[in-house]
Amino acid sequence: MSFTILTDTSANLPKAYLRRHNIRTIPYTFMIDGRELGEDFSFEGGRFYGDMRRGKIVTTSQIPPQRYMDFFRSELALGRDVLFVSMSSGISGSYNSACIAAEELRAEFPDRKLRLVDALGASLGEGLLVVWAVRDRKNGLSVDETADRLLERRYGMCQVFTVDDLRYLKRGGRLSNLAAAVGTVLQIKPLLKGDNEGKIVCFDKLRGRRRAIEAMAEKFNACALPQAGQTIGIAHADCEEDMNYLISLLRRVREGLDIMTVCYEPVTGSHVGPGTLALFFEGSKAFR
């Protein structure tokens, strides 16, 4: 292994994949009705999102620099170079905390390389960058070569999603009160994406859930790179039936897709809310 790949739990990668490729994650913590939970929390998507639907309040916090220092140092002290893929700086201050930690550690370990990549995304929009890094490492690229490639390729990571209830985006400051109210009354479902600053923006509004899911598949067909066997990601927040419908639509327009599916992990999922469905794929940079 030429270097170590690290990420955070927002990357939403399956535990089996992390174990298979020796990828460690630094956990985000969250609170449900004032009780702090984190790495040891036994996450069950249906129960977690059911609690949210019943009105339980979930709050999150960014990771402080000292926790990043301890996390990175454990690998650097073993003589390993490190590549860390982080949740978007556009939606969390944690990346800045990682940068503060890295600056100190580079002085402490001058012979080691520590590269940080701001994914400009979350969930599998971040996790697929880790998948790309694993492939680059397997192909013999160095930590610097891999980091530089990720910094360029991240702008081709297309992230498109729809939410079932606009109040969670409203609570996080993503929509104005008027826009949220109108959407709720008229059953308008927004289509959202990650932009080049790693922020969430609305680029379309459609009437009805089914039409929004169909529009996601249409966006994939229009923007996805024509490469064979591309790995794409789908994350859902307790809406597996909708996820399966989206998969069926995608397989109609593209053969040979490798589809990674996950339930939204709690920290990212708490901000987008139950019923969120998201699609991640490598495509046209113009889409972002």
C-alpha cells in the first residue's frame, strides 16, 4: 500500500467496502433530543427517519481540529503518507478544521505527505471520490498524483437529489419561508444539486414525486459520461421503493451500470430529511 486513504462518515460508504480497502473514517457526531450519538450508534434507517417524521430533533456539529490531529497523526506516526477526502466545505466547517490540523502536522512530520481533498459534496458525492482514490492507488499512482486527480475530477461529480419534505431544508437555511410554504401546499418537489462551491442549490421544481424521480434519470441520461461500467451512487433516506424505481429508469437508458446503494447516514440525512433520494455520477462539469 503506497499511502493511506482516510475519510469521514459523511462519505456514507458501506462498512464492507471500507474494511475491504482498509479505509478508516473519522466520525461525525449528532444529537437526538439532546442525547449525543456517533460512531457507536447502531444506525437503523427506518427507525432513525421514523423518529424524525415523529418530530424528534436532530442536531449536528463540526469536527474540531484536535480530533483531526489525533486521527491523522495515528497514520503519519507509522511512516505512512495520507490522503484525506472530506465533506464539502460549502456545507460544513469541518474541512477548515482539518486544514488547521494538517498545517501543524506537516511541520511535525516533514518527511511525510498529508493531502486533503474537499469533495465539494456529501454522502456518495464524497464517497465516490474515495472509490476513485482506491482505484488510482491500485493502479500505482502516488498520493500526490491521486490527490491532484481528485481535485480536478470532483467538478465532474454530478449530484442531483429531491426531497420529500421541504421543512428540513428550510430549517437549515436552504430555502426561504415563502418557497418552503408554496412547495408544501402545491406538492412542488425541488430538484437540487451541488455547485462548484460545494453548496446546495435548487435548479428545477416539478409537480409530484414521481415526476421528480423521472427527471433525475433524464438528467443522468443527458449528462453522464459515456464510459462503460461507471460506478454510480444512490442514497435514500428511508424510501427504498423510490430508489428501486430510479434504478429501473437508469437501467433503461444505460447498460452495464455498477450501482452502489446506501441509506443516508444520520448526519447528512438529518439535513435533507426523510424521503430524500439522491443520485451521484461522473458527468458533464457544466452541470455543476
